[in-house]
Amino acid sequence: MQFSGRDTGSQFWPYAAIVILLVFIATGGLMSVMTNAIFQDMAAFAAEHPEAATVQSSPGHYSIQVDASHPEAPAPDFGLFLKGFPALALIAVLFLAVAVSRRLHDRNLRAYWGLMPVPFLAFSMIGFPRMMSEMMTGGDPNMTMFFALFFNNVIYVALLAVLIVLLVGASTVGPNRFGSLDS
């Protein structure tokens, strides 16, 4: 990983697309593990407590309806996702940071421009799991945190759009203060 040097748009965009695609695949893997665990818990509950569950099965259709008021009713565990997704996001940000800095250098801009959305991403990655954890433990929704996250995400998306505009621009012709294209 080399932050110095330059990358043209034709070098940057395929790399960024592959990193983002891999994050989507890994996120799907996390979700499928979590979803499978939820389905197994519900099936076990339905087998142990047929009076508190309704199972319907036909070709191409399977559903379990659970009485959530039952004291032993399964609750979804988002722990793996809430721990795994921030780790995935951090890895993606690190890999993209290298490419973004080199792409901004190609535009004759300092890499610091790429940091604009990062504090807002960090706030979301810390705030969202905390808010969800409070809600999952039976607490009332923290509306202050909800609105803070909402407005934080609006700012994040706006800054991300500004960064994308900077990344889309044309390369500097010839050498610039960050070197030549072949360095």
C-alpha cells in the first residue's frame, strides 16, 4: 500500500469497484450467517413449543410465526453483524484511502481532501451499534441519537458526493507536485 504517487481514473475506478464489491459480498456473508442462526433458533423454538408457534410449509414456501410474548421466544442476535460490519468498513476504508489519495494526487490535490467524509463515517459506525444495542435490550429508542445519526448521514452523503466529484475530474497533464504518472 503506497499513498504516494498518482493513479488515473482508469486505474482507480476498477480498483474501487472491486473493493466495494468485496465488501458487499462479505456483508452478504455476515447477513446469511446471522439470518441462518435466527431461522435455526425459530425452528428449534417451534419444535419445542408448538403451542407458541405456527409453521406453514408447502412447495416453495416455508414460514414460522412465533408468539413473541412467550418468555422463551427467540430474539434475533445482531451481535455478529454489529461487530463484523465495522471491521469490514474499516478494511474497505483503508484500501480505498490508498487509491483515493493517489487519485487526488493525480488531480494535483492533497490527499487530505479524501478525509472529508471519514469523521461522519466514524460517528455512524460507533453511534449506530450503540443505538441498536440499546433498542435490542428493551430500552426505549433514543430519538436524540436517531436524529444525530440521521443528520450525520445526510452530511456524510453530501461530503461523499463532493469527494466523488473530485475523483471524477480529469487528470493533471504531465508531471505535477506529486510526480509523474509513471512514478
